[in-house]
Amino acid sequence: MSAPSGASPRTAPGRFAWAVPPQAWRTPLVWLAFILAHAWVAHVGLVVWDWTLGDLGMYRWWAYMAFIDGHWPVLDYEWVYPAGAIVPMLVAGFAGLADGGQYPLAWLALVSVLDAVAVALLLRRPHGRVAALWFVAFIALLGPAGLGRLDGLVAPLTVVALLVALSRPRLSAALLTAGAWIKVAPGAAVLPLVLAVRRPVRDVVVPALAVCVVVVGTVVARGGGANLLSFVTAQRQRDLQIESILGTPFMVAGIWSTQVVRAYDDQIFTFEISAPGARAVADAATPALLVAVLAVTVLLWRVRRRAGEQFWTDTAVRADFVVRGAFALTLVLLVINKVGSPQFVAWLAPATAVALALGLPRWGVSAWGVLAVAGATQLAYPWMYDNIVDGVPGPTFLLAGRNLAVVALLVVAVRQLVRRPAPAEDAGADEGRRRPVRDRPPTRQAPCAASQASR
């Protein structure tokens, strides 16, 4: 008799539960929700607020200059994105690169296909339908800022990488590194992955370096070595973006103070803050970010060390370590950042969706919190963006509340990391359900109360 929907089938001791309930494959509700969510977001981006997909116009232009005129970003000039970002821009360009053509639709279709792959893989987990519906809800709540940017494109890639993190760490490392060469955020998950395998050099460092060698070698061979890291150096002179978490005190103060100015930068096409002290905060952001990433990495190392042998014999503990570690580091990238573009919220979806799919414990608060942050982000951009730029109190407080919620998510993530790890029944963050993971001995399945997953 098959297991109930959403529950894990029983397994013999020493084996992973890999058989998926048949109902998990018959999920018309998930796919209907998937279609409706993507159609709604496309409608908002293409019809209701057409300017929200303005970045796609720049993507099309860069692809046109590269493919038609032979003037490549990074190779021929400094660029705000890593070198690999041009690849998906060119892929979407096969639908046409003419101004006013079908490029936006092609881009949305490309991201939707990648999202569909991520949802299909989530559905292969015993808790996959919950995770898939959560992921679809997140896409609908975040809106066009998610689908219409590079951040929305790398999110499903990161989902896949985290799902295979323990069973195929080399594939996971390669996917995360490739994603980081499109948009930096996926690279955050590499750090906990390094700490979660017995042979980190062979299984993580070497695959990541191999991807870097391909990208760097291609750029250098084509004469773009001088611009390889321009996506980092180009950020140095940026002021605080109005949506950034670091800019929140200035935005709130700006409701009453005329010293706070929200100015449009026509070089990077965004609104930034000009106010006493804002420049100092912006200058301190990058070194503070590096220190924070180092601090969380040290914390992860201490958590692994404290777990002792349980870390290597309990799949649930290792799965939660990788996913929650990636989540915490991603939140650090959001909180301590002078750039606060709304699409950055898409970075939070992969770890949360994977945690839900694996039935990891103590993710309920974070899952609901991320959905709330996504919904508030869409309200702020595009629905109330003009009012935020004008300093209207209500929308400004909405943005401030959203930013405080992101900080709270970071606090929760760190707190959960330092708590003693708890096993979960279905936490096989890998396809090792079919066979033991090669870098550790077989483990017994740890019991878990069903209610843990909602804590």
C-alpha cells in the first residue's frame, strides 16, 4: 500500500526512503498554480506596469551589441554583471533582437522553463507538493522583479544545485559556480557545501575551479582580462539605493528631513540616497559585508565541529546545515549591501523551497517570512514605487517594515544554526535515497515528529 500523500514511505534500516508516493506525480493543482502565477506576473510586467521589465531592454541591447555589432561586455568594456550573464541574454535573443520585438516574451519563457524544471524536481521529494506550491506562491508574490531579471533566472538553478548537494556535490558545486558567474548570490551556497563533504577539494573546490577556468580562460583569451572583475569595481562609487536595508534609516528620516534627497542616477538607472552620513555608510558596506561573510563561515565551521560524528552519520543534519547555511549567507548579502534592488529577494527562494521539500525541521517561520517579504516587495515595487520615491509616509514605512523583516529572517537563521541540530524524517537532500552517498557510510533513518516541519 502506498504512503499517504506528502508522507514518507517506510524503509528498511540502513536505507534511504527514495520511493515517491504515486500521488506526487499527479499534481494538476501545482501545475495549474504554476501557469496562473507565471501568467499573472507576465501580465503585470508586460501590461500593467510595463516599465518594470525595463532591464530586459538593456539585456536585449547588450545581446544585440554583442551578437550583431561584435561589441561584447567584459571583453570590450567594463560591465556591471559577471561575464557569464551574457549567456542567458543571448539565449533569449534567439527570438529576435530587434527593438520592440519579442525579446521580453522570450526571456519570460526562458525563466518559466527553468522554473518548471525546478518545480518538477521539487515534486520528486516526499514533501515536494508543499515546496512546489510555496515556490509558485513566492513567484506570484514577488512579481515581475523576479521573472524579469537575472536573479529570477539563477534561482531555479540554485534549487537544483541544493537538491543534489549531498548526492552529487561536484554537480552542485559546478551549478552554483556557474550561477555565480551570472549573478553572484548562488556562490554563497558553496561555502557550506565545502564544509559538508568529506573530500571538499575533490568534490567542491575542483569542480568550482574548473568552471572558473572555463569562464576566466575564455574572457582572457578574448582580451577581456582587464574587465574580468569590473562587476565588483563598478560598485565602488555607488551610493545607497533607496530600497537597500542600509538605507532604511535615511528613508524614514527623509519623511521629515529635507536633507535626505532621493536622486535618480541615469548611469545605473536607479534611485539613490543623498544625505549626511549616507556616503560613509555606502563606503563601509563592502568591507562590512566581507567581515560578515567570514563571521558566518566561522560559525558554520563551529556548528559542524560541535555536531561531531552525528554530522557525518545523519543525513538530516548535513542537509539542514547546507541549506540553512546557504540561507544565512544569502541574507547577509541582502542585509549588508548598499544595493537593494527588489529582485534580490529572489535569492531567498531556493534554500527555503528545498528545505520544505526535504521536510527539514524549524523552517515554518522562515518560509512564511520569506513569502511576506516577497509580497511586501511587490507592493513596494512597482505598485507603490512612485510614492516611495516621493517620500510618502505609508509606502515608506511599508518598505522599512519589509527591510526589518529581512533582518529578522537573518536573526532567525543564525539562531537556528547555533541550536543543536535536530534530525528530520525525510531530509535526504540528495538522490542518495536510492543508494548511500559515496562520501559517507550508510545511515539509519532518524525519527522525526511530523509537526517539526512546521515549526
